[in-house]
Amino acid sequence: MTTNTSYPLKRVDFIFLNENDWKQILSKTLKRDKQEIINCLMSSELKGRGGAGFPTGLKWKLTSDSEADEKFVICNADEGEPGTFKDREILSQVPQKVLTAMAVCAYVIGASKGFIYLRGEYKFLQHALTNAINEFEHYCEDIGFHFQTSIFMGSGAYICGEETALFDSMEGKRGEPRNKPPYPTSFGYLGKPTVVNNVETLAHAFTIFKYGAKKFRDLGVQYSRGTKLFSVSGDTPTPGIFELELGMTLQDFVEEFGDGDTKAVQVGGASGFLVPRKRFSETAIGYQGRLTGISLPTGGSMMLFNSTRSMYNVLHNYLDFFREESCGQCTPCRVGCQQLLAGIEAVKRGEKHSSYLEKLLKLSETMQLTAKCGLGQSVANSFASIVENFWEEMVF
């Protein structure tokens, strides 16, 4: 049975609900059969909330199937995408939910160690998070479950949000993406099978352990089950963090959070897509893909822009960010980011004809096809969506 491609905007409150029952949920879940837990996650259809949308249950299963002698669980808290600020609130307000899901994952896959890779700019969270970990580990010892969690501080590199660059960073190397395959489920941190989950993904896993797969799956739409935390910023009267069902249209979103003059929404941060006003009603937020019409996944960032904003300036800021954050490992990204930025500047100054934008669009397509990792590949998302929809603002 198929469902509608969009769902009216509905606020939900699961993630930030009081977490005083985490001990009960942990003890109860650790008594369940490992395969039953995997089946529960797969039945819930929970997908990774970092933006990629890989099925969480499948990731745990693939790692569990490995016969390696050592495995790891890593919580990716390197929240570096511009416009995203939800994970820091999860770790500030409900860290035990994340730790509970990490421990259950460790139980399922056969790991005894876990890490929270914390963004360098979030060092202010380290003390409180360490106290939460100590409390959590003491309880685990009380119930006879041995699981050690450590915090690894990043150094503020955007590229280390990519899971394989994260591994290199943790291993004391320069943070650069690795070739895939092999995938982390078979060859991850220290060459061992590793589950890497985003902070929000783990918080949703806790919700599923508490309420069951059906309650989670009943929210959202087909291919996009459950809820999502959105970091709302920009030209909005109500900035903040909101938990909403997946599958809503951008029109629904703008009617709720816009200022009455929203001309575009950047979905997914600098690496995402800019959607103009004329496409709000036909664009849904989720993982439905081409099967069900136009839909966009997002790691959570939703930036609204009204008619006072220059989209040239917005694009210039994005390209300047990517130029600085490129690790420089591959030529398409290292040189491409520089050339795109220099190119739009030349067009704006009148040194290049507006037709030069077509060449820049082709360059961005080449980067999307040839860059080694998601950073270089995603530059084309914002570049093409802004240039194609706001061509006149790139020229005049």
C-alpha cells in the first residue's frame, strides 16, 4: 500500500522528553535477543539522521555478522554543517538516551568500547558529558554489562564529519576520507568493524526501544518513517529546534516558520539544496526520492531567506566555506571550490559574461561525479540550485 508523498506539518516531542527511565529501558532491552533488537530497528524503518539515510538496523546487522575479535561503536557528534545545531542540544539535555542506544548497539554487535567524537567547538559540553558517562558506566557495572565510553575531541575540521575521515582523525592521522569499499561495517576504526551513528539517530533508537517499532513507523510517510529534528534559522520569527514528522512539504514548513516573505529555503545546510518559492508546494522533506516525486533529505538544517537577501552573497559564503574546509586530498574538490568561487566573482564584476555560469555549472557537475567524498560531491547541490533559480542575482 502506498501513502501520500507529503504529510501535514505536525510537531512531536519524543527526543527531548524526560529521560529518567533510561535505566529501565536499558535493563529491559539488554535482556532481549540480539536478532530481535535488529529486527525491531529494521521494522521501524529508521534511517540515519545525519543526512545519508542508510537504514540503521541494516548497519547494525552487517557489523554484527562480522566475526572479528574486536568491534567499536562511535557516536558522530561532529556537527559541523552550517545551520545545524540540534545534536549539541541532545547531548546537553538527554545524553543518557544516546549512551543507552550506544550500549544496546555494543550488545548487539559484540563490542565493549564506544566513542563520542565531539566537535572541537563543542568542548564546553565535555565536562557535563563526562559526568553523564560516568553515571552511565556505573549503572552498567551494577547490572553486569561492561561497556566503556570515551570522548574524542575533534579539532574543528568539517571533513571529519565524514565517517572514514573521522576514523583517520581518531587514529592520529590527518583527517581525510578513505576509499569505499571497504565499508566501516567491515573495516572501520583501527581496521575493525565499526558502527557509526549520528547523535540524533541514536536518540531515535532509544525512542524505538521505549515505545516499539510500530509507534515510530506510524509517523511520517512511506520511505520516510518517524520524526526528525530541524534546526530552523534565518529569516524566521521562530528560530530554534523542532521535532516534526517527515514527509511534510516545504509549503507546510514555510507557513509555520516563515516570515510571510520567504523566497527560498536552504534544505540540508551548505551541502544541501536551495528551493525557490515556486517549488515549495511540490517539494517534500524526506527520503522518498524519485519514486514518489520531489523530496529532499536533510541532516536537519533549514535556513529561510526572504526577499531582502542576496542569493549571490549566500552562494559566495557557501563557496568560501567549502574552499576553506576542503581537505585538499583530491583535485576536483581542492581546485574546483577555488574556481567556482573565483568564477562567480568574475561574473559579478563583469569580467566574465553571464554565459560563463554555464561552464561553472558543468564544473560543479564534474566535481559531483569525480570528487572522492561527500564534501566535494555536494558542492554542486547548493551551487546548481542557487545559480539555476537565481541566475539574475549572480549577474546584476
